[in-house]
Amino acid sequence: MQINKAKAGNLIEIMYLNIATEKQMLNDRMSGWGHIKHNQDSISKRISEGCVLTANVLQSSVGTLIYDLNFNISESSINFDGKKPVFIEGLFIYPSYRNQGISTELIKRLTEEAVVKDYDSIAVSVAIENTKGFSFFMSRGFDEVGIDNMGFIYLEKML
């Protein structure tokens, strides 16, 4: 498996991955990681900003992590105590590739990039009913920092 920055040519593949993941979550009656819903324009924007990582197996994207380096803390109802977090907006893994460490490797790569760019933490929001997502992030060193008024739990991993 290789972790790479996404390029414009990866857009369609990432869109399919996003749709397949959301379909699986609906089948599992599970909410998404957080409240950010991506479309072609928003993913294209993040790719141009260098904020999309892809996990590739045999030249195909099997996982994607979309993030925001300019998360506006002042618009959040959660207090990050003046820290500068990288915010995970989406983490998508094809169902047949789950439980193989791909998400962990994507987060590891994001962590390396965040440290080099002098960020204080990595943050993510998870729907309150998404116990699987909450457990996933907690088991990877994230701590709960609050719940917003829309029912999303915010988690943060200090760097």
C-alpha cells in the first residue's frame, strides 16, 4: 500500500469511494464520521490545496482522508484553547479494505505532515450515535473535547 497526495486525476475515483462508503454506512444504519458532506467541487478544492491523501493498492485508491489546514476555530462551538488543529473532514475506506490498517496509516501520514507544518493537534467530529467511529479515534490517541449543539462529538489528538 502507498499513501500519496491526491491529484486532480484522482477526483472521479475519490468521488466513487465517497459514495461507496456513504452507501455502506446507510446499509449499516450508521452515521458518518462528522458533519462535512463532500461533493465534486469541495473535493476538487481540497485536492488543489494539497489536503487529500489517498491509500493506493495496485494503482487504485482504496482509502481517502480529506482534511482542512485552515479550520476556523472561531466558527466552532467547541473550545480548542487557542490551539491550531488540522481538521479531518472525511475518512473513506472501501468496505472490502476495512480492518486492514489503512485508516491508521492515513492518520499517521497526516500526523507527520501536521508536525512538519507546526500544527498543535488533529481534530475530527463524529456523529454522537456513531459509537464505532468514536471508538476508532479514541483507540488512536484522540480525546473527547466536547459535543456541539448539532449532536457531534469533537475529538482531538495532541501532536
